Amino acid sequence: MKALSIAATGMMAQQTNVDVISNNIANANTTGFKSSRAAFQDLIYQSMQREGALTSESGTARPVGIDIGLGVQTVGTVRLNTQGGMLATENSLNVALDGRGFFSVIMPDGSQAYTRDGSFQLSAEGEIVTMQGYQVDPGLVVPENTTAVEISEQGLVMAYVENDPVPVELGQLSIATFINEPGMRPVGNNLLLATDASGEAQTVNPGDPGAGLVRQGYLEASNVNVIQQITDLISAQRAYEMNSKSIETADQMMTSANQIR
């Protein structure tokens, strides 16, 4: 009887599903977080009778076969890169992307990482950095005695120094886009890495075709729909229970068969 192993794969798949949903709910208030969903596919089939097999000498053939599936498996977690809501912060170094793209971050080893979290701060040297202290690419330094920082929708960063009415241009805040954004690999700390699946990063300016705009004084909220996640959680629980019931039923059938004398 294959029902025991088949139902076991279903229970393991729903365990993964609940793990993904739980992570979504846990990050409902994480800046720039994108929710994920677990994707499944059926396993190989054991063919007991082939479709099209001859059933008589006159040439009649079987219209359907007998194919027994061996269960289900998780094939991936798909990240849903829909736009999150905008939260006003009144902090001039907080920026949100309205549309496609990622901010580029220089990691301590010199490699590149990417984020939708624009809650930037100043380092002791005046560099614009992430909450972990990683430098935002390209490296932008705010002069001493700066009274205000302005960031345009196109990513142009300017600073007003002391009483000078003419702002100083600090540089251009660029963003990165990818052909396959769900193919990026999350590594925690609101950071993602480029992979072979995502393709190489294309550096563009905010507002370019296919790129989002920068909104100063805002942060992008998580795109997690808590109501939908709770609904999905209930569905996953019911599916787990039904697979558990299948195992119980198969066990009762095997017990009945063993008791036949």
C-alpha cells in the first residue's frame, strides 16, 4: 500500500507551506519585505496499465491507463515583488522606491547586495549607510555642518551646508533592476544577492524606463496581506489534517488485512 508514503509527502509539503506562511506573518512589519509562497509539483507516477494498450485482437485499445502518483514535493518558494505601501517618516535620509528596482549596498568584503529597505543613516564619517552600517552604492558623503539633505525623485542627492542657499550636489543615487527578481537569493538583514537565475544587475537611474522613483521621507512597508496569510494558514492546516487522516485510514486497512485468518 502506497498511501502511507504518499500522505507523508503531503504532510511534509504542508509543513514547508506553514513555515513560509509563518515567515510572512512574522515579517508583516518589516520594511521593504516581500512575501513568498511555496510552490509544489506532483512526483513521478507508477503506471499499472498503459494508455493505448491493446485490449483485444481486433485492435481495440485502452482509452485511459492506471497511473498511481507517488505524492508531492516542494519545488520552490516564489517571492511576490508587488509594491508595498508608503509610510511617512519625516526623516530626510529615509527613502522608498515607488516601482521596480533595488538599492545597491556594498558589503564589508566588497561584494554587492541589494535591498528595498531605504531606512538609511549617517556613519561617523558622514557616509550614507544602511542600518547595519553597510555603505550605500555609490558612496555618498554628507559634508559637516549640513543643515538639510534633499533627494529628488530621480535620485539626485543635494545638501545645504551652513547658511549657503545654494545646495551642494553630492551625487546620483542609482538603483539596480533584474530580469528575474524572484530569482534573487535572500540572505537576511533585508538584503538579497544576485544569482544566475536572477541575471546580472542592470544599473539605472530612478525614473528611467522600467525603474521606480525615489520618495524621500518615506519607507516602503511590507507587502504582506495578513488576512490572506491567515486564510492560507487555515487551508494548510486542513490539508495537513487530511493527509494525516489518509495515513490513519491506510493503517486501519492494513490492520484489517493482517487480522484476516
